[in-house]
Amino acid sequence: MLRKVIAWALVIFIVYYLATDPSGAAHALQSAFNGLKSAGHSMSRFVNKL
């Protein structure tokens, strides 16, 4: 039950953040994608070295 409440609170917070600061949300999303891109690049270099 507590896990469900926390999940809903997180969803509500994210929606509120997107509605009140769209440029900040876009920057955060861009940073997350850049992190995933970097992780993928690092993994590909690691596999190629094997």
C-alpha cells in the first residue's frame, strides 16, 4: 500500500514539475538522454575491447 502511495506521489510531482517549469524539465530530460547515450557508448567500447 505504501509503495502505491509513493508511486502516485512521484507521478503527481513529475506532472507538476512539467507543468510549472517546462524548460527545466526539458533540460533534465536532455541530461538523462545524454547519460544513457554515454553509457551505451561506454558499453560498446567495452564489448569491442573484448
